[in-house]
Amino acid sequence: MDALPTLPLVAGELPESIRRFGDPSAPDRTRLVAARGLVPLGGGDLVALLLQLEADRLGEVAQAARASLDALPDPLLAVACDAALPAVFLDALATRLSGRDERLEQIVANDATADATIARVARACAERVAERIAVNEQRVLRAPAIIESLYRNRNTRMSTVDRLVELAARHGLELKGVHTFQAHVEAIAGQLIPEPSDEAMPGDTLFAESLAADAEQDAIARDKVDGSEALKEQFKPLAVRISTMTLQEKLRLSLVGNAAARALLVRDSNKMVSMGAITSPMVTEAEAESIAHSRQVGEEILRYIGSRREWLSNYELKKALCFNPKTPVGISMNFLSHLHVADLRTLGRSRGVAAALKTAALQRAAKKSQQG
């Protein structure tokens, strides 16, 4: 998608109808009068002019234009949202009207609106706006980034995401911004994909409730994973919800969920889910460190953590991997040279870890003590 220009536009890029008053080189007095809305323009032209002047170099003009925009009646804004304005003005209008769903629906339905604007709005818009975006198959196929934005938007219905993933796969598209895309395609293969509906389906409601439970649990115990009984009890409500999810719901949750959800998903028996959780771009270094302590994750998860160079400056993470009996010995051996002498000695006496690792740890500790 091509990047949009920024406001204010130079005179030659402005529509003829607003060029006289919106030209950045026009007299300050002319621009100030226009910024106060005292010009014979209406509908989309007036809104476009005020958006142009809101970005004016002269603070007084910009302030006056902002005040005029704030005072515009809703019917006039509605006209502007439907108008065939240059895309840069519709983009600025979408930013200004964030949260006003009825107007955003108009903007995303406007053929003059740029794909880049739609993709940006789709990242965080309300459910009703997301539904309006999703039904325009021609646009989303032209700009797959819009599908990616809707996928990552927690407000987008799960059934809508399934439909968009199936649509993308059917047309040979690859959603590079969705790390579990191929797994999601496999998960819904052969399933009956519902048509768009005005009402959310039961599964949509359940998924939304799971996201709410995830947010609540995340607030209680942010980034904590140690496999303890106390933690299991703390996460129980969310764990029960996740246990009833479909494969594709778990895959999406690994991307749009919080640390609390990923802490559970990374322990899922399905490797597509557990790997989807640990490879999620949302995983933080602190999460990875906590997961490295867990004895309830598979060795492929620990192997992945041990291969992420950007996480390996974290001493506690490397230490956790060495002390975790499930970490492949080859990975643990690589980090022995990084451990402090005291930790090497403790590792050498630890139960559960491989005998070869314990022996190597004690030898390394003795060598470091002699050198130090």
C-alpha cells in the first residue's frame, strides 16, 4: 500500500474548490478567516479545508481550524464522510472521528478512502466497524494488510476472522503479519464457514468472553509462569475457557491474547498451539524467562527460547534453561560458560537434570574458581 501524503498539502495538490483559502502560501489573514469557518463552502469541501488548516504552520490558524472542526454539526460531518475527497483528508477525518462508529462506518465504506487508512482503522475499531470492513471482499483481497489488522483486532468476531482466513487462502494470499496463518488455514479446512451476519454467533460471544477473562487474569498475575499449584488455581477460570476452544480460536488467542493466555497456550498438548504461543510476536523477554522456568512445557518450547538471540542477554533466562530438566542437554551445555560459579555448583547438585550436565557444571565451576 502506498503511503499517504501528510497535511498540509501544497497548493498544487489541493482540490480547486479549497485552493484559494487552503494554499499554505496564501496571506495569513485569508487562512485565518477560512479557519474560523467564515467562507462560502459546505459539506466535504469545508471539512477538507479545515483539516488542511488544522495542520497550518501558523499556530493561530491551526488552533482556529481545530476549534471550527470541533464545533461542526454531525450532519455536516456525515456528508464529508461520504464525499469523494482526496484520500489524505479522509485519513485525517478517520483519525479525528476515532470512536464515532457511525461515521467510521461511512469512511471505511467510501471508495475514495485509501487502503492504508482502512488497515489502520481496522487495527482497533469497534466490532460494527470491523464487520463493515470485512464485507468488502474486493478491498481486503487487494490489500491483505486489512485482513491482518482485523485478525489482530480483539473486537473482530472470531467467525469473521475464520471467513477472512478462508477467503485469503482460497485466493492464494499469505498473511505474513499473522504468524499462525498456515496453521489457521489447516484448522478450518473442510469446515462450514458461516456467511456474514448482523448478529454475532454463539462462538463469537464465547471467544469475546475468553478475551475478557484473559485480560482479567493478566491484570492479576502479569507474566508469571512457574507451574505451581497456586498459579494453576489462579488461572483456572481462563484455563477452563481455553480448554473448550477450537484449534483456530487457540491459534488466534496466541496473537491477540495477553501473557496470561499465552502462559496457558504454551503448555497446550497440540504443538501448533504451543509453538504458536511461544512464537507470537507479542511474547516479551520477561514472558520467555518465566516460561523457561516451567516444567510443564515441551522441550521444543525450551529449544525455541534457547535459540532466540535477542532474549539471550538475559542471565536469569539462561540460568532457568540450564536448571530446567526438560531443556535439551545440548541447549543447556551451551549456556554453562555464562553461569556464575555459585550457580554452576548449585546446578551440579541439582536433581532431575542430566548427569552429563551436572558433571560439566561442576567441572566448569572448578575451572572458573582456579582462574579467578
